[in-house]
Amino acid sequence: MYKYMFKQFLRTNTCKLGLFLVLILGVISISIGKQFLKGQERIGSHVTEKQLEHIQRNVELHSEDIGLLLYYLKFAVISEVSPLAALSIGQKDVNPSVQSVSILTLEGQKYDSDLVNPTKLLFGNLDLSFILLYVFPLLIIAFTFSLKSEEEETGTWRLVRIMSKSRLQFLLAKLSVRVILLLLAMCILFVLAGLILSIPFGMAFLAFFVTGLLYILFWFSLSFWIISLKRNSSFNALALLSIWLTLVVLLPATINNFVVTKYPVPEAFTTNIKQRDGYHQKWDTNKRETMEKFYARYPQFESYGYPPEEGFNWLWYYAMQYLGDEESSKESEMMRTKILQREQMSRKWGQFIPSIHTQLAFNDLANTSLSNHMYYLQYLNDFHEQTRLYFYPKIFSNVNGKEVDWSQFTPGYFSLSSKVNFRQIFLPLIILILIFFGLSLLNMRRESRVY
Amino acid sequence: MLEAKNLSKTFEGTNALVNLNLSVASGEIFCLLGQNGAGKTTTINLFLGLIKPTSGAALINGEEVKPGSNTNQWIAYIPEVVQLYGNLNGLENLDFFSRLAGYKHSKAELSELLIKAGLQEADHTKKLSSYSKGMRQKVGIAIALSKKAEVILMDEPTSGLDPMSTDEFTSICKELAAAGKSIFMATHDIFNAVNVGTRIGIMKEGKLVHSSDTDNISANELQQLYLKTI
């Protein structure tokens, strides 16, 4: 029976066109992912090379005045891009993977990122996660909306009812043909992605695959539930497309709007003002007061004493720079907290909205989520402090720039290897699948008990 | 064996079938005649379990037709227009539906069934969308044969068939009856009813107003009786 169900379905134009389309789009998305990865690799190797040149050139020019040298020098921190990021580019298209910072105030430098092509942002990324989240559900709708109604509308249902032992089994078999074909298409795309993008077969890749699989099964269970309501093809198609539009477009946009309104971030502006004021006002403040604040935070440098009130001094200058960050730290922390609150709120809602949940899970697994970027910024804070603390004594005692071992200043690398929380990722999807599948079975069984 | 006991069906206050009592034993062909809307298809639908009787019972092999009953296992059905899957050929449609009923036949057996139903071998592997109504009807007969059903319900099966196909069909029905099947056929074709049936019934406004054997009645006599009755 299955053989003929496959034959029958594979011979339809809907099936041929649908599978062709999803495979072509899938391959395009993988090649877009490949381009993205290549671009990131190119940036990474370029940064290493340029940083070396940049240090050498400035050391040649300013080695006699290490304070001035460090004023110019920038040190890069690269957020390592997982090969899985090619499947779900996520926030990586707006948040930079490389930040080069000097040891001056950090806050302003954190958001001093690369220029992003706004046209590209407008269209978004056609990565594999997009295909899974947007295209696969549409295909599931096209493949299933008339699963039963087409039998009724073409007149074969009567014969099927009389010939088959169980109507439910017949419909389940028909549904499983479509499930198998679409999962096969998904498997082909994952195998291609694995080979083309050289993704190591690990827990993250496995979790990514299973998340995609569960998301697809969710849409099948939802479609089956609509089918079980025993309406005609037009109703089924309209209902499913409305649900698609709501789950994939309207709700994510509404929730995004809600969290942005609920957690406004004026700190994005005030942090910048505080940091600038914190530093600039020190030019008009007496040096001792500035130095006292600096030594209160870093007593280990107290032995360098207090510079004279008249004239310029690097010790005083770097203390002023530091205080810019220090005085804006509350706002900065507030901003970070609010951004994380936005993320948490989205995750909370996402538990009930599979499209949001799946997108967030993909981004988490690919290390392209907003929280991943927040960890990167935290790492940048630590990197900045370590670098400052390394150079402060050299600046304060005016060591010759040529005496510093610059070879150790290759770009810093940030990578996040978080454990995959299978329960957290899979459970919401599994629950929704069981609910819709259970409701469908109830409706179908109820139908088999009536004429 | 097929049996109706005080079987009635009312649709929104209109009596479609009123206290039908009849039985079709093994080896019998019962032809039910009547005008459009007389209640012939309603009777078939009640035996198929597609609609719920208002009162009384439809029985197949002594078991009442109702949701959850297994009466469908004994029934085969040939409608006026056999609707099959257009993107499968005749052989594939036959194999599909017989597998659906739980029967696995070899390719040779399937071919034999189609030939027995009157479909030429060259047509077996042609796409169903290229089939005429008569050819589809023959696949429908083959499907009914494949199920090895004890009761065969037919709703105007010869409607639209050419005389040769009708003749072939009549022969098949007789063979099936000789093999012990109970056949219940709703038809407008008086000549065919006399030719194929062992018993005939005439239905008017949901009531079986005449029932007799076909042994002592000619087509002309039946026509007169039919016109007088309705």
C-alpha cells in the first residue's frame, strides 16, 4: 500500500515542484552559509596580519613615548565562528565578530563596529534555518492541506472507506508518506551542509538536526489536527496559511515589539554621555582628585604617586580614560541587563511559539544568538582590563616601546562552548507535537464512531 | 447474506426509506428498480454504513451495520461512476485497493482479475486518466472481485456502458452469483434487471411496493408493471 501511496504522491506536480524547490533553496542557503563562513575566516586571518603590521609600524614611530604608542595601538578580539553559524547566521549579521580596541575608554569602542550593508539586512539571510523555519512549513501545508478532503472531492473516499480496515490508518499512512519525503529532503540538506561546510558531527550538530526535525513534525501534527476537523480543502488551506502567517510572521514581530516597549534601553544613549563626560570633565578637575579615584580602584599603582597639577602626564591621562568607563559602568550594566531581559522574555514566549523557540535554539546552537554576543562583550571587557593592567606599569614608568615583547599580542579569541540542554530545546516542541497529534487522534476516533 | 429489517431513513422530515424488509441470500441477484429519489441509493448507503438509519437495521451476514462493526469486510461496492486514482494505472489501482482491504495478489492474479472484469491486457498499464467510463467500471469490478466479498452492492453499474460492456457485465454478475455471492443492484435498466436478476423489487417514495422472482416475467411485462406501479 505504501508503495502506491509513494508512487501516487511522487507523480503529482505539487510533490515534484515542492521537493525541487526546497532542495534548490536549501543548496542556495548552504552556499550562502559557506560564503558567510569564508568571509569570517578571511576577516580573522586579515585581522591577525594587519594587527602585526599595525603594531610594528607604530612601535617604529612612537617607541620613545610608550604612552603615545598605546594611545594609537589597537588589539583585536575575535569571536570564533562555529561552522554551524553558516546554517543559522542569526545575530552575526549585525553584531561584529571582530572588535579592535585600544586601552582608552572601552564603552564607546564596544559599539564601534563594522559598517553593515542595510540592503542586505533588509532582506535578511537566506540560511538553512530560514528554509527550515519558513519554507518547510509552507511545503507541509501544500502537501497535507487536502490529505483527506481531496479524496472526498475527487470521489475516491467512498471506495477507500469501504475497502480499508481503518480510515485512521489510511490517513496516517498517507501522512507518513509526506513526512518521510520531507524528512528525507531535510536529511539530504543536512548531509550536504555537513560535507560542504565541514561541520564536525558533534552534539551541537545533532541537536540542530533534531530541533529541525521536531519543528517539521510540529507542523505535520498541526496540519493533521486541521485535517481532522473534517473541512474542505479551501478551509484547510486558508486555516493553515493563517496559522503560518501568525506563527512565523505576526507573533514574532508582535513579541519583538512588545519586549522592545517593555524594556526600553535609554541607557544606550546615557552610557555614552556618562562615559564621555566622565572622561572629558577630568580635564577641568584637579589631577589629584582624579588620581585618588584611580588609585582607589587600582591601589597597586599608588607607588607611581601624583603627577604635578601643571602640564600633561600619561599616568593622569590613562586614569582619566579609565574613569570614563568607571563612571558609566552603572548605565552600561543596566543596558546589558535590559538587553538580556529582552532575550529572556523572548525565550519565555518562545516556549509556546515554536517558530521563535526554534529560531532561538538554532542561534544558540550556532553561537549566533544575542546572549552569545553579550558573553563576547563581557569577554571584551575582561580582555580590555587585562591589556590595560599589563601596559599601565610600562606606561607609568615610560618603558621603551621596543623593550615590550609585541609578538604575544596576536588577536584574542573568544569561543563559547556551552553544553547542549536537550530538554530545554526539545521539550516545548515535543509537548506541542503530542498535544496536536493527540487532538487529531481524538477527532479521528470520534469520527470513526459516527456515520 | 444481506438483510433489511424495518429499515427506515428520514432526511429532514422527508421519508427516504420506509420500513424496508428484504433479504438477499447467497447466490441471489436482487435488482431494485425505481425512479430517481425513490430510495435505492439510500438503501445502498445504509448497507455500506455511510448513513445512520432512522430506525430498523441493515444486516450483513447477520451482523448489524453500525460504526465499529466489521461488516465492511464482507462487502464490495461498485458505484455508478468508479472514482480511482488518476495517476496510477489500472493494475496499480487494483493492487492498491486490494492491499487496502488486506489482500495481496501477484501481478498475474491481478491481471487475471482485470481480464475477468473485461479489461484487455493492453490497457492494464495505461494511466487511468486515459480510461473511458466503461474501462473504469471494469477496474471497479476487478476491485470488487479482488476483495472476495460475500456481498456485492451495485449502484447503477451499467449506466453509461455500451451494450457489449453491459453484456459482459451481466455475465460477470451471473458468474459471481453462481459462486455464491449475494448481489444487490440498484438500476434503471429494466431489460438488464430481468436478464441478470434472480429477483426484482420496485421502490416508490421509499417503499418497496413490489417484489418477485424473475423466472416468470419478461422484460415487457416488467416494464408494464413498473410503469403501472410508479
